Amino acid sequence: MKNNCLIKCELCHKMVALKSEFMVLCPNCDRKMPNSFTEYKRQNPSATFEQYLAKFSVSSVAAEGLKQQRRVGRGIKKRRTLVRILVALAIATIISGVGVFAYRMVSVSDNYVVESTLSAKWKMNYYDDLGVTINFPHVLSAQVDTTFLQVDTANNIKHIVARGWTKKQVCAVTAIKVDYENSTANERQRSTDVILGMLVNDNQMQAMQYTPSDYLLGDVKARMLSGSYLIETRMHEFRAVMVTKGERVWYFMVAYLEATPEGTLLAEKLFKSIQISNI
């Protein structure tokens, strides 16, 4: 019996330790789990416990590793990259913000998706609702079906605009603009906590870790986020650039499977192209 496996309870959406093949109650919410081995066996009589583990479990060591990995090595490189990005955005750019789309990655052609996006013909598109021009092979579609877009008066949020693009749920690009009622936007850590908190709740992410790098270019506050998280049994990474100006925040994010490190190149190329109006 493997004792270092985690499974995600489909009722409370928490990762819990799998003690034995006979465990049916979630130790977190104390309810019968629809994805226990007992239920899986009922629907798949010939299935073995090993097959069940392969389908539903993730190593606790791997999950814990999210807290330590991807921090130092890439952090240094990303700091240099963000400086170049923000200088290239040159109109005293603004970004700050949020990320809000589900990144449930299931394709077996992960590397191809990212590489083909990198090599595709990139074109400039202006998004009036964001007040932003972005160079990217595909149009970012307006998002209207996410709870993230609900105005959060408790956090002084007045208006949110979100656009995104996904490819076979292997790679996702997010662009968001948030308007606040007061100067909350200028408080980078508070803004980060609010935005990432909504992102986690909206997408049922687990074990999110990130490293922020703050910059000040003139009167523009900027922050780079480099992090990782777990959805179901798959590891993901993300790179985000957040810029704040007055009571408005822009947030641009590229997320991809841990197994596709080319995603960092995609993020760098996208960030370098961003131009924000009226800055």
C-alpha cells in the first residue's frame, strides 16, 4: 500500500492523504468521496488499486515540492527580463492585477502546443475594454462566465475586465484590468493577495506558491510574479506581470504545464509586446 499519495476530494476540493484502498470518507469534510477506490471499483469492476492511483493520485512529495521549486534560478532571470519588458513598454507602463482562468491541462501534445504558438505569425490587436495593445497569434476572448468578474465591494473593486486564450488547456493567456474605488490598487501586496485569492477560488487550485519582484519606474509601480500550483494531479507554472497606476491595475499572465518550460519564452515574448494606452 502506498502511503505517500494524495487525492482530491470532489466534494470539498481539498487534497487529502490516501491512507488505504478502503478509505471512503474524506478526512477534511467527513463525507463519502465520489472518487474513492470503493466507488471507482463499483463502476470499474476489473480495475486494480494501482490503476486507480495512476488515475486519481499525486505524490505528496511532488505536491510538497511546489513550495520550494522554481524560485531562485528562474527568479534571477525573470528579474532581468521584467526590467527589459517594462522598459520596452516605455510609456511608463502600468500593470497590476489578477489572473482568472481554469488551466486544467490534459493534452498529450503539450510541447507542440507551446512551440507552435511561439512559431506562429504574431499580430497586434488592440482591446478597447482593456486599453491595451498586445502582440499575439490569437485574439483574446472576453470572459463573461467566471465568478471572478463579480464586483467585490469588500475589497473596493469597482469594475473588472478579463480576456483570455487557451489551447487544449495546455497553455493559457490572461489579461485583466481592475478599477478600484480608492488607492487600494497602489498597495501591491494587498492587490496581489486579492487577485490571486480570487484566481485560486475560481479555479480550485492547490498549493500555490509564487515569488514577487517589485519595481518602481517613475511613478509606476510594477511587480513580476513567478510561481506554480497544482490542479487535480498536474503541476503548472505561471509567469505574470502586474502594473499599477492610480486606482487602476493591469495583470497579464501566461500559465503552462510544468513539463513545457518553453512557456517561459512565450511569456517573455508576450510581455515585451504589451502597450498600455494613456500612460
